[in-house]
Amino acid sequence: MKIAFRGKDGLCPYFINNKDKYFIQDEKVDGVWKYKLMYVSLETKERVYDNFDTAETFTEAMLKGKQYEKFYSDSYKKTVGYKTKTKFYIIKNNNLTIRMVPINLSSLFDSYRECLEFSKDYVRKQLGEQLSFFKGSNK
């Protein structure tokens, strides 16, 4: 299988296999651009409530006792989000969507090309292990 990272419309270069997304993220460190490989599952859970206030109340009850950061994505407070260490909880209108937080898979690279080569090798190994696991389970 060919591993090709592609970026479009200003998005980070990424590779998607099933519901797994690997992407190269850049960040400025001491004024210099650095690159790292990230991973996120594209699986989401969704729930519809009667209204925005009910969705917010139930979400905050679900998060009770957990550490989280609350944020608003618009000035009218019609979209609110919560971030824990592992998940995003996003309420828009009366819909709650739960997504995973991206995971860092590498150290920082000075060169985009080095990060890209590492990323291709990493993903190839991950897919190879998955494929050999499934081949072995057919015996």
C-alpha cells in the first residue's frame, strides 16, 4: 500500500486509513518551525438533546469530577466545547459531538522532509502489523 501524505486547503499534510488519521503538524519553537507526527481517531459519538441548555447541562453533569477546559467557538455562545485530556465535547445547537484529542507520536523534527519520511515509515509499520494480525486470525 502506498503511504502518501496530502494536504489541501491549508490543512496539515495527512494520511487516512479507515478511521485513523495521521498528520504532520508544524509549530514554531523559539522562532523556528518544527514538525511532528500526530494521530487522531475519526470516530465520533453524537447525541441530540431537546435544546442547547439541556445539552450543556447533561454534558457538564457527564464531566463532573473530571478536569476540563471550557471554550466558546463563537461570540454568540451558540457553540460551546469542553476539552479533557483525551476527548473534545462540542455542543452546537442541540447536538453533542464527542471526538478524540490528537495524540503526539513523535519528537520534533527540524526538517519537514525528515518528519515526512519518519511518518511514512511509522504508518507503514502500523498498517503492516494490522494486516499481519488479521492474516493470522484467519487460521
